Amino acid sequence: MLTRRKLLASTPALAVAVATPAVAACSTPDADAELIRLGVEFDRTAREYLAIQPKRHAAYEIWSSELVRLGIGFGGKDRRYNRLMRSTGYGPLADRSNKLTNALIVLFGQIVALPATTIPGVAVKATAVAWDAGDYGFPDEDNSNGDPDYLGFWAIVHELRALAGLPSIAELAVQSC
């Protein structure tokens, strides 16, 4: 007859009994507080970054077309070059985009340096890695060309964010517009 004592004396039960306090300690609400705080800042900064990209791209198209039309090189030594940077809005938007990219790089470094002990903490790390894997932007999953590694990676990122109660990467982009 299997008794509670015999069950607890078994190796698998002992492993569960020993591991349970460690798992519980890792799952406390404050366990990943700093990581989650960084994740909130990362999401806020990424939303702002994503929001200005369409404007920056549009301003770039106008600015570069004007440079070509006026016969000005892309070197920046002509006064008209700098005037066009300001008048088309491309200069300020490019500067803001660069500042946001640099802020995201710093946040990425801080996020990956911290250990994650909860699902929300792992979701924060997955988001930062997704951004870094996208060459400082979130890759377009629709352009995966059916690559199973790419699709699997994105499935994990989306599932982790959903488990953590975070908006999806696509929702970040929509919220930013």
C-alpha cells in the first residue's frame, strides 16, 4: 500500500518537495520587478520609435528627391542640404529616431543583463531579443518566407507576451500610430 510517507520518501517526490520552494521564491510578484520596469520603458520607447518611422520615411523620400532635383550631393557640405533637412522635417525626425534607437540599445543591454525568473520577465527579454533580431526594429513576420526557425521564434515571443498579459508586437505598432 502506498502511503504518504512512502510517496514522500520516493526520489521524484523529494525532487518536487525540494524544487517547489525555489520555484515559489522565483515566482514572487517582485522577483522580476526591475526587469518588468525596464520592459515597460522598452515598450514605451519602441512605441514612440515605431510611431515616427512612417513620418521619417516620408520625409526622407521628399528630402532625397529634392537633393537629386537640386543637384545637391548627400555629403552635407552645401547650405541647401541642411536647409532641406530642416524644411522637409527629415533632420529632426532622423535625430529623434536615432535618439530612440540609442535608448532602446541601452535598455536592451540592461534587460539581457538581468536574469528572468517569471513568465513576464522572460516575455520582456523575448521582446528585447525580437527587437534586436530585427536589426533595431521588429521584423515583419509576414516576410518569413515560411522559414520554420523564424516562425517558431515569433510564436514563442507572441505566446510569452500573451502569457504575461502584454500586448503583442503588432499591437505595439498599432498603438503607436
